[in-house]
Amino acid sequence: MIYKKVEMEPDKKIALVAHDNKKQDLVEWAKFNRVLLAHHRVYATGTTGTILEQELGIKINKLQSGPLGGDQQIGAKI
């Protein structure tokens, strides 16, 4: 098997999505990892992104709310 080495950019693009019942769990995880997340570009669906931005105090690239197509927007960026 031939392996290919791929260089990655130093700042990663990270998407965070959570069902309504799991948003608080995601916020707690994000707070724990805040220092690491602050060094990368973070994307989230609308409501989740708003909550994360308020709780973490870092820039979150907010897309549409999940029911309005935000999940599909994130999928299109992958």
C-alpha cells in the first residue's frame, strides 16, 4: 500500500453541532477545550454558535440554524 503525506494548515477548521438536548454538554466540552479552540476556525449552526460565542468569548463562524439548513451548510464545507 502506498501512503501519501499531506501537509495540513496550522489552523484547522472545526465544526460543532449539537441537538437541543445536548447543547449544554457541548458547551461544557468547549469550555474545557477553549484554549485549543481559540487557535482554530470554529464553525457552528446558528443557535449553537450563538451560545458558544457567548459562553467562550471567542469568534464562532455561525451558519444557519440547523432546521433552516445549517447542518447542510456544514456538510457542504466538508
